[in-house]
Amino acid sequence: MTTAATHRAIEAVWRIESAKVIAHVARIVRDVGVAEELAQDALVAALETWPDAGVPDNPGAWLMATAKNRALDRWRQDALHARKREELGADMDARQAHVVPDFVDALDAARADDIGDDLLRLVFTACHPVLSKDARVALTLRLLGGLTTDEIARAFLVPEPTVAQRIVRAKKTLAAAKVPFDVPQANDRAVRLTSVLEVIYLIFNEGYSATAGDDWMRPALCEEALRLGRVLAGLMPDESEVFGLVALMEIQVSRMHARVDREGRPVLLLDQDRSRWDPLLIRRGLAALERAEALGGMSGPYALQAALAACHARARTAADTDWAQIVALYDALAEVAPSPVVALNRAVAVGMAYGPTAALELVEALADEPSLQHYHWLPSVRGDLLAKLGRHDEARAEFERAASMTRNVRERELLLERAREMSGAHGRMQ
């Protein structure tokens, strides 16, 4: 195997195994920042060793063992710095004979923990509410996703130093707050799980509808969020909202190939070629939704959004969509997770089920909502409803206003194209 091929293999192994290594070492050193440093040391060792020695039969175990050894070395160094050499003297052999083996054993079996438990601890630590949303997202992608600082920066279109600072501050904040590397107790778990799910959802949404840049979607972020969701579902098999979120992501991802044309231009839901939707992902999503329902979680916000996505997935054509059911689901979602965006989406569904006039009244009622003043989908939805009512001049103005608000190049092109269509429609009517 060439050096370049070995480096590609190391990169692939690291992306898969890094979270497990960091999580396992973090349980020992009780500090995610130190744990990441030790895992990175193991990665450097692989880059130095594998090109000559070859890729081990079990590369993940090699990385884990190397990181364990680094953790043991760190422990020894701390012990030496903490005590004078003469105080260690005679009992050093005893410490290494008893404490060190126990320390090493803790890596594999202490307190009956396993890799899954360690990963779950890492999830809850990286997504701790003491951190800002931006910090949680960056730290999660770094520690659990194995993404580099540069990859995270490019994904969210922010400068690399900004992401690096977020990650450094996040680690310092966790250390200063003495956040325990542990799964919270039952009474705190719901709050922390909400934070975990929110982070994964934010990562997914940024991939599914990019807020800025040249591409409408960033599939790598969607795939990473879905991978994290699947891992979490395996670690927390009795949490209905975990399966609700996984169901939502599986079904949404099933449409990815149909959401853009060959030139990368957006294709809206009603215009998509549904034969290009991935049936395997739809089946997986529906199965996850059934699991959420079996766990009694159909009143949760993620399960309800998954049920909305399932309505589209079950319809063979756009015309077959049960829009009345979608309105009912938005009514339920508005009860448990009310927001202006939910109200706007409900208005779209009302327009499809009961006509644009009814929907426009709902949209007009949102016109003064402060949180929607810079939200480009508000004028976009209003423009679409006005177009259906034949009010083409007003529709064109709304599409142009929406285009001026978005930072995504592809969305802007789509909205300006719709504005031009309104000019043509007005001309034909004259």
C-alpha cells in the first residue's frame, strides 16, 4: 500500500473510530480537552507508524490501545509532578503494581461500562447546556463527528479561527464549570437530551437547507447528523423523541437526490420526481416513526415533524398528499412547540388544503412578527399565495424581497426566477 493510500485509510479509520477513542479516554482523564489531545497523539502515531508497518488488522483497537497508553503516560507524569520523587520512592512499584493495572482495567471494564456508555457520556458532555448553541455544534462535530476545524468552518461558512476559538472556549467552559463526564441522572436527563437533540437537528437543518453559500444543500452535514442520530438511537433505545428525530432525518434525506436538478438548482417539493426518492431510507424512517409511536412519543415535536414528512413519503404523487392531515399535524405541533415558523408552515398547508385565500389571511397575520422580519420564507410564501390568486405584481415584489433577504445563492436564483415569471404572467394578462 502506498503512503498516500495509507493516509487515506488512516483518515477513514479516524472518522469512524475517533469518537469512541475520545469517549473512552475521557472517562479516564475526566476532561474532554485532554482526551482529544491524547486521541490526536494516537492519530499522529498512526501517521508515523502505519506507512512502514502497514495498517493493523484491527486499526480501531490499535488507536484505542495507543490512546490508553498516552493516558497512562499522562497519569504517570501528573503523579510525578504532584509529589516529590522521594515521596514516590519505595511505594512506586506498589502503585504501578496495583493502581496502574486497576487504572488500565478501568479502560475496559470498570463499573461494567462499555464503549456505548462512553459515547453517550461524550454526547451529553459535548451538548451540555452550559455551552452556547454555536459551541455545542462545533464541539459535537469535532468530537463526535471527527471533522476538522477547517471542515466545520467550511460547512458553516465562517472563518476557521472563529470555529477554533469556539472549540477552545467550549473545552475551557466545560473544565471551568466542572461538568462531570457522565450521563445525567434521570431528573436532569430530559433537559440535557433536549439539548442533544437540538444540536443534531441544527446540524441536519444546516445541511438540508444551507443558510448561505453557493449550494442549496450540504449533504455531508445531513449524513453526519443522521449518523449521530442513529448512534444515539442505539444508545438510548427507550427514548421516543430520539427515534422521532431519526425518523424525520431518514425521510428527509430520502429526497436529497430529487431536491436539485443536474445543474444543482433547487427543485421544490411539489415538483420533485418521486421515483428518485430513496425507498430504503423511507422504510427506515417509517420504521423509526413506528418505534417512536410504540414508545408513546407521538406528541413530541420531532415525532410530529416526522409524521409530517411521512405524509409526503406515503403519497405516490404530489396530488395524493393528504393536506388536511398535514394541517392537523401542524395544529398538534403548534400545541407542543409553538413558533412563528410553525405557524407559517401551517399556513402553507392550509393553502394546499383549503385554498390560497384562507392561507393568505394567516400569512398576513404574521407580517408584524419580529422574529420573521428577516426570514425570507415569509415573503416567499406570501408571493406564492399572491401568484395563485393572480396578483402578479404584488407576487413579484414579494419574491424580489425574499431574494434580497437570503444569503444562499441557489435560493436567490430561484426566487428571482419566480419574480421574472410573475412579470411574464402579468404581460400575458395585459
